[in-house]
Amino acid sequence: MNDTESSRDGWLILATFLGAIILDKVALPQPLTLFRPDLLTTVVICWSLLAPRLAGVGIAWLAGLMVDVAGGGLLGLGALVLSLQAYLCLMLYQQVRVLPRFQQVFFVLLVMALAGLLEVAILSAAGKLPALSFWYSLPASVLSWPLIYGLMMRWRLPS
Amino acid sequence: MNTLFIRGPAITLRFLLLVIVSAAILVADHRYRALEVPRGWLLTLMQPVQIIADWPTQRWHQWTAVVSSHVHLMQQNQHLRETNQRLVLEHQQFASLQAENQRLHALLGSVATASQPARYQLARIYQVSLDPHSQQVQIDRGSDDQVYLGQPVISSAGVFGQVVHLGPTSAQVLQITDEDHAIPVINRRSGERAIVRGEGPSGLLKLPFLPAHADIQQGDLLLTSGLGKTFPKGYPVATVRSVSVTAGNNFASVVAVPVAEPDKVQEVLLLWPDRGSLPVEPAEMDPDLQREDDSRDE
């Protein structure tokens, strides 16, 4: 991979992060908003598996911190959870890439569920135990992963 | 390709560093509230994102307003006209009632506590989804408009919340329905005092630690008592929905509904309370009274 290709990918990563953050913030009607996928998480996992040299834990952490600020909740929670997911993917991307797609989706489910458990643990330690509806968004997030992953594989230059 | 081999440990080290930083930030922000200033800067940095995310919902509201029928608009207009007329009528008596109230308070030798705020300003709520674990909204006014942390925010119907995070051009408002929010109230019918806490996602309120024999019934209106020094006295907060007392329990479990209808509100009012409407600090009390206290101590 040469320099122009990696800088092109770098811009693509930034653009998709920003796009996901904006889409996550668009208000939806009340019942729907419980089931919406967490697009930023999906995008972070996609890039960590696809371009592990460019998308590190640092950018995931920074994106999480900005979302925390914009959301007004616990500062540092989203940053921690997103960087954990990026870290797991970066450590295991070589093994995960060769798996069939179905097992990849299962891996993503495990990563997201682990991150969700960590989030619930920290939230309850802070005295804000989330309702059961916290988990309603997990299926949509997991299912949005193969779609976005497929799209991103096409966007990237063959390398 | 040499990066392949140093990558593993380097990335673990970086991740561990980020975990420690995150933990430090979590504690400093949640326990000590020490990061409000950097939070304000970052909030400004994120404002373009809020504005872009707000745009589709904003357009949708405008579009539904355009296509809503002529008849509907006429009805709305008629309704607003009637409300306006009623308010004008009520306001005509307000000045004389206020003067009378102050005179009676002066006769009793006490300070009149209910008064109009010194200043108020309208703020628009950004229609964006915020942190799902807390009941907050973001408004388009900030410290450039003299907004301050802890400032009371009301809607046209009643108390809405208070400012918790503040940037130069926008602020985040914690609603009274949030679990972390508590507000001292007074029952308009019985005059009993209580604390109203948020219940979180249900959008309801509860009154904890209210004795089972407390004089409170369904339909009671709860007003701000002004004791918390954040909210001025006399604004409606909630109506009591249900009171239940179980045998053997010393406390009544009381559920209340916020008057402000937080889900439907698109604009709120920021209040700058008049100093007279908040309870007097002991240090600001009449010097004669204080001297009396001192001499009693001696």
C-alpha cells in the first residue's frame, strides 16, 4: 500500500466516523429510537478489521469522547467502551478475517455484547443502572455490521 | 512489514494508557465535576454536528406546518387568541395583586418571596438524540448569552430543568425527570414540603421519604418552594398521579407527573431569578437580627 492510497483511506475513515456520529444523533420517534443501531460502533469495528494499520484505538477513543460530550452523559464512558472494541478487533483481525461471514458476525456480536456488559457495569457503579431496553439496540447494531463491512470493502482500493 | 511485529505490544500499551485516562476522566467528571470547562470547549467543537443532525427534524416540523390544513391553522389561531385574551385579563390584576401582597408581607414583617424573574430569554431545543441514560436536552444559548451553570429552565407550562453543561453558544439542560435531579417543592393545597426526584426513562417523578401520614392526595399541584436556591418560588412542577400506602411501610409511595410535558416541548425559557425571589442567606440577613442572635449566644 503506497502513501496516496493510505491517505485516501485516512480521509475515508474520518468521513465515515463523522457520518456515523451525525446519523446517530438524528432524532427518531420514541419507540424506534430504542432499536436503532449504534452506527459509530459498527464503523469502528469495520475499520479496525479492514484497515488495522490506519484505524487505531486512539481515534476510536477520541470519537467516543466527542460523542460523550455531545450526549451530555458520563464523560469517558463511550471513549472507554469504543476503544475496548477497537482493541479487541485489532488484536484478532488476522484470525477474524479468514473466518466465514457468519462466524464473523458472531465475533462482532461477542465484541458488542462484552462492550455492553462493561457499559452496564460502569453505569450501575455510577448509580444509573440502565433499563432492559438498553439491549434492544444490540440486534440492529450487529446486523448493520455485515452491510457496512461489505460497503467498505468495495470503497477501499484493492490492496 | 516490520510494523507487524511491534504492533501487538505497542497497541496493548496504548490501550492500557487509554483505559487509565478514561477511568481518570470518569472519576474527575462524575465524582468531582472538575471537567466542566473543557466540556464546554468540546461542546462548542461538536455544535456543527448537532446543527446538522437537527436539520432533518427541523425541516420535517416545517413541512408538516406547511401541509397542515387551513382549517387546522384557523383553529390554532383562534385557540391562541383566546389564550392570549385570558392571559391579558389575568395580567391586568397581577400588578395590583403583587403590590397588595408586598404590602401585607410588610405588615407581617416578612419578606415577599414570590416575584417575577429579573430577566428571561427564549431558547430553542435542538431536536437531536442525546445520551439515552439521562434525560437531557441541548439548547441554542450559552455563556455568551449570560447563561450560567445551574440556571433554572421552564417551559410555558411549568418547571423543565436546569443547566448542567455550558458552552459559549449552547448548553445542556438536565430535565426534572432525570434520576440525578431533585427539586424541593411545596404542596399548594396543604402547604407541606417535599422533595421531587426524577424516575428516569419513564418520564415520571417520585416523592421519596414522605411519611405515610403526609397530607397528600391524587391531583395535588406541587410548586417550587425556592428552598434549593436554584429555582425561584412558586412555579408549578408536577401533579400527583397516585398515592399508595402499604401496611408496615412508614413511607408513602407517591408518583407525580411533570406539568411541563417534556416530550412535547420545542422551546424553553431561561430564567434569571430576581434576588428577592430566593431565600435570604444568613449573612445577608438584617444586621439588627444577627446582632440579637449574637447577644443571645453570649
